[in-house]
Amino acid sequence: MKKSDTHRIATRLANAGRRKEWTNGIVNPPVWRASTILFDTVADLRHAVANPDDTLYYGRRGTPTQWSLAEALTELEPGAAGTMLYPSGVAAVATALLSILKPGDELLMVDSAYEPTPVFCDNVLKPMGITTRYYDPLIGEGIADLIGPATRAIFMESPGSLTFEVQDVPAICAAAKERGVVTLLDNTWATPLLFPAIANGVDLTILAATKYIVGHSDAMIGAVTAAPPVWEQLRRTTRLYGQHVAPDDAYLASRGLRTLGIRLKAHEENGIKVARWLAEQPEVAAVLHPALPGCPGHEPWARDFNGASGLFSIALAGGGDEARVAFVDALDLFGLGFSWGGYESLKLPVDPRRRATPWPQEQNLVRLHIGLEDPDDLIADLAQALARFRHVAE
């Protein structure tokens, strides 16, 4: 056991990935920008070719800037073998799936996944001869009934994108392991701090590190952390596809990682305060926040998670799209744009697309990311926007 394994999470966040040979006495691992690596002798070059994981080899294989981030993310997942980095969360999802699946295989995909994930399945995996079958996010241990002879992998996202159902990940992983099926989890909402995926039985845990890891809306990056049985497959596939992260983006992610713990606590406190206020408003039909008892899957969230982040959705009470647009446009402190996880609050009208399980509230859903502003100011902004919604809806 490494000494760091005994440290609590805040200490790990402050120290993970800061090897002395990578920092050279500097607090933060510096930015190493490199394509060509120069060698003193042919013997040195041949050593690097034979040991590309242990020394500088070529820029695409990384420098201490990328290695330190990968090692830090691995240290946050007890039981993990390693982490690979990608230029975006979508690239991380795609490469993780390609590392496991081959023609003739079947993938079980949660019906609440982030839309680019099923789009990849439909447009890349399907032409390769890989079948994707969608399942109810609340299926739990019932997933065992869907596993067939061709099922090779089960993809989870918990909470689900846009609708925030929390899956029974331990139960699904247990059923998968009994049948030799690999499990993948998009864990972006929770990060390893709120849900340690590998320790809960997941084989490949995926982060759009663009969100909470970076934390400042200024870099694109993805990561996949692997359990030992699938680590070599992931690493080999990543390198065959030439996946690489720019050192400046890796540096920003490493810097963001140091404050992840305190930022997530603030996002949780602000988010829950705003969500509870919204739940009491007559213009709001439902608040889809895993920490609230009315959210589907609240029970496994309460059992398995260490807290909540700041992203959730609300269903407006009637009014149609015109009233929803009026509500969104009336919000002043919430930016209108994609992504989330930064310090700023965001708003986005959303329309979930389902393939296996119907979604009844298709015209009045709004996703909110609660940032680090004062929550009372956000509530005041929401109050005046709801008044505008009510006026248009009437």
C-alpha cells in the first residue's frame, strides 16, 4: 500500500501526481510542450523505444504534464490500474467503448445517456457490426435478464443526462461480473469524490474532465480510469487511435483538481438550496435533483454517493415551449450555453430523446447548473423569471 492510500481525499487532491522528478522543486508540475524528444545516444533512444511508459519517448506519449494528471486521477479511484487522457469527454467515451467491443458484440446502453454517446453507437458502432440495445436506467439488478450470449459491455451514466435518474451501479456491476460482461460508467456528474466507481465494481469510469475537474470553463479534456483486468486493452486502443491531450489543457485540469473538493461542496450547498426553493414554487412541476426524495433513483443516491454536485433539471408546469423560452431568456445570472461544471451558473432548455423508455415531459424541461454565486441572488433571479413564465403561460 502506498502512503497516499491512507490519506483522506482533501490531502490526496492537494498532493496527487506531484512526484519530485516531475515538479523539480516547483509546487505545480510545469507545462512541458514537446513533439520531438532528443536523445544523447542511440542506446538512450533504444531504451526509450523499449520502455515508452517509463521515460520521455515522443510528445504523443506524453510528458510529466500529462503523466502527473493521469496519476492524480488514478489515485482518486481506489483499486484502479491507470488513467488515459483524451481531448474531450466524447473522445473518452468513444475510445473506452472501442477498447472493449468488436464486430458481433452487443452493448447494453442506458437510455438516459448524454446524447453524443448514443449518436456514436448509432453512427460508428452500428456500421462496425456492433449492436446497441437500450435499457431503462432504473432497471437495477434486472439487467441480468437482458444479458445475452453476445453481450460484451454495459454502459451506465448515473445520474442520467438531462433527467438525472440514479442507477443502482453496484447491482448492475454484480450482474455483469457474474456473466463476464465489462461495465463502463460516465461518472462526470459525481466525479470520484462523490462516487468512487472502481471501488463500486465499475471496470472503466469515464470523466468529461472539461466539467468539474477543470472547473473554470476554459479547457476541453476527457479521462478514462480502468480497473486492472481492462487496463491494457484501454491503453493499447488509446495509443492505436493516437489520442493525445495538449499539455496546456492537462495543466489547467491539474490546477483545477486541487480545488475540486471545496468547489464541489459549494456547488452542492448552493444547488440543494436552490433546488429546494424551486420545489416549492407552483410554476415548477418537478425538480429532478438526486438529493431530493422525489427524484427517480434517490434511494441508491442516498446509499452510494458522498454528496451531490450542482447540476439538475426542472420541469415547468405547463405553458409549452413559448413560456419555457420566456423563462430561460428572463434569467439574468444564468448564462445560456452548453457544458457545465464551471464556477458560473448556466441554463439550457432541453428535450430528452429516449429510445426504450418514454419521457413524458418533453416540452418544458430546463437544465440548470448552479455555480458559485450567492444562492440567494440566484433564487431572486429565478423568482422574477418564473413570474415571466407565469405571465406568458397564462
